[in-house]
Amino acid sequence: MGRKSINRREFFKVSSVALAGGYLGLKTAAASGGRMGGGGGMGGGGGGGMGGGGGVIDPPLGPLFQDPAEMPNIVPGVPGLVEVNMEARAAVVDINGTPANLLTYNSLYPAPTIRVRKGDLLRVHFTNSIPPGGTNLLGHAMDVTNLHTHGLHVSPSGKADNVMLAWWPGDSFTYEYDLSLQDGGSLNFYHPHIHGTVAEQYWKGLAGAIVVEDEVSALGGYETHVMTLKDIDLSGSEPAPYAMMMDYMHGKEGNIVMVNGQVNPELRIRPGQVQRWRVLNASNARFYHLSLEGHPMMYLVGSDGGLLDRPYPISRILLSPGERVDLLVKADQASAKYRLLSLPYSRMGANSGQQVTLLTLSYKGSRSNQGIPSMIDPEARRVNAMPMAIRSLALGMGQGRGYINGITFEGMDQAYRIASHTGTWEEWEIANDSGMDHPFHQHTNPCQVLAISGGDSGYASIYTSAPAWKDTVIVPKWGSIRILIPVKDYGGMAMFHCHIPEHEDIGMMGVWDIMGGMGGM
């Protein structure tokens, strides 16, 4: 708090160029759901650790949609301070009518949403109450955990987003995140980041949303929902175990697909109303190819790192693990029920993926007459900066391992490393030398996408044209991406990795040594 630095907007203005408009013909739709304790709904089907190999998951209509619970601020009367208690613990949660033994934050599934504003100090009193004992297939202890604030532009050192910290059962620690340099209007999230155990803890439920409230007013009049997309497979009352290395090589996909812990919930909208959907893919390996039945157009207004300059009309959009989208949906069709679908998408090999019903949008109530704004954030720009360094990374897999530039992460002394300095721009080219898509995530600093070779053409079109700030980008199978990163403000050891956590756990991760800045080395 009170540290002196230019904010991201000012930093980007120095080398920004305006986006040259144009219609972007993608496809979109968002998801929804959620309630305390999770569960509810009906039906399921399909699925499996390899993505199910096609088919349809179309469960019956479930309960009324609910947003995730909110994590209470324990000091609500102190301006600029958000202070919360967070406990990682086991709890029995209702999953589609089945009591399931999951890992939770504060006994809630999905985990509660944290709300903050730019300039706040976020203080998290964290306790590890995971039952002690247990080793996974990779030989890692299952009861050690920590906390990563995915997407926040905060220090990777000290008591902030320091994923080198590790907490055993009974440990407590207070994290502090200075949000003075964080832009508003973004949806971020929190989850564990202990190498070797991330996938199972994530699979069992440890993930929640962080909303950084808007700084602009263009979206203030819309009914807004946070939607956490997650899937799971149950073996009796337990999440399906990681029983073989293929679970890590492919990444787990479940046959119960939920929005905020609910199966096909009913979300009501008034005819003519516009709703804002802030959507997070918190699944391990499932890609969501979002499309709203009967609605040829929706509007993308934000991505991982915040708001766009204007609404972008889309009809579908791809959302990989770790990505977020901010959407406006207008009820401009005949009054009826419409399914929010995840369309089939092949993330690996010849697998065609599945069509999944995520929620049902029901037109109900008196007519509204809300419109779509022409402008969202006039300061959002594409950037045109000269990189001080150009780097090449190659993601690969083989013999039960993941690697970056041929090196498997096995600890801080056995990793591919990049050294950067704050106050510079860097261009990274990331190639995918494997037959499955990898969502590439870098900590601490966001990026803009310069180019995508291969994969979904709509995804490439919008993210290489709109002034979107990203921290997670799909690297298509046998393809590549180029991204431009401002290395700024914070020094320390950050990470970059595939955001399929199974791939991270088997070594597709590197270390980013950032010199200079606050919290520098």
C-alpha cells in the first residue's frame, strides 16, 4: 500500500497503439451455477480421464442457479483492507445427489468468492487442515499445500504469491497481497501450487474465484453472475483416484460437469434483459467450447486480465483450464428455454470431445429493454513495444514426463530457467511438440497474444486482435503462440507452466527469475 509506481494503464500507454476495429466472428456462451455445499441437479454421463472420446452429456433440468458463496471480510469497516479466513479442509459435499468426500476451502464447494478492489490490501489467514498422511502415484505427500493467486499482478515473493512456501497439516500463515498496481475489472482465482500434488488437490475441489471490481461504469447496470466450471468423476463417495500414469499424461475429465457445483441449473433472465457472466474454467483438463443455443450472438467484454475496449460480438468461444471470459448475454430471442452448451472440441489426437449441457437459460418475468454498450474501457489498447529479449520455449511430453526445452521440472535446482529484469518487454514464442493442446500460464505479469499457429481459428482471431490481457493461452497441438510480456513492478521467482495441473505435476514447468523491482532478488 502506498508504493510509488506507474500503474499498468500508464505503463502500456507509453507504447500502445489503438486496435483497428473490425468484427470478430467467434462463438461464445458462458456457464453458471453454484451454491453453498455444491451438489444438486440431475443426471450426468460420458466423461472419463481421456475426455470421453465423444458423446453427449445432457442431464435433466436441475435446481435454480446460484452464485458461489462470498468469503466474508472480517474487517468490513476498514477502508482499503480486505481480510479473510481461509481453511483448506476435508468436507462431505453433495455432488449431484451423492455425498462426496472432497477437499474444500471453508467447507464450501465451489470455494467462496473473494471480492477486492484495486488499491486494497488483501490479507488471507490461511490454515492447512487437510487430513494428514497419504502419498500419491508420483510419490508426493498429499497433505502439504499452499496458495497461488492466479492472475493477480502482485509480488511472487515474501508473503504474497510465493508458491515456494509449503504448509503441512496444522500449519497457519498470513498471506498479504498489495493490489495497488492491480487493474480492476478482472476475474482471477486461487488454488494450491505444490509441485507434485496440484492435480489431485485441484481435482478434489480446491479452487475459488477472486473478483477485482470494475474501475469503469459501463457494466454497472447489469445483473452479474460468477460461474465456476468444474467436472469430477466419483468412485462411490470418493473422487476417482489417480490410479495410472495415463491419468497424468492425459489429464482427468469427469462425467459430472457442473456450474458452481450444480448440474444443469436453471438461470432465469427477463425478455430483453442483458446479464453479465464472469466465467472461470476451474476444471483440471476439460476444455469448454461455449455456445448458447438459439442465440447467434453474445458479447465478449473481458478476458483473463481485465476489460476490453468495447464489446466483441461472438457466437462461440474456447475456454481452456485456467482461462476466464467476461460475457454479456442479451435475451433477444423468443421466450423459451435455451441450453448453454460446451460443443465438441478435440484437444488431443482424433478425440472429438463431448457435447455437454452446462446450464439452461429460461426466459421469465416482465420485459426489460437493456442495451449493449458501445464502449467498455476506452483506455484498453493493443500494445506495440520493442522486446528487449526474444525467447523460444518448446513444450513436450514423453515416458511419463512433461518438459520445457527438454528439461523436466523436479525442483528449483532441476528446472528450465529464464532470467528477466523489470522495466522491459519480452517476446516469447512457445511451441507445442505434442499431440494435445497445452494451456500455457505465466505468473505475475500478463501478456498480449501476437500470433497463434494452429488450433481453433476463432480463438486465434479474437485474442490476436482485441486488446486482451491474458495469463493463460492455448498452445495448439503441433502449433505455437507468440506473446508479448511487460516485465514490471515485482521481482522474485515466478513460474510458467502448462495449466493442465497433471502436466505441471509431471514436470511441464519452468522458473522465471525476475530481477529488480519491488521484492526483487
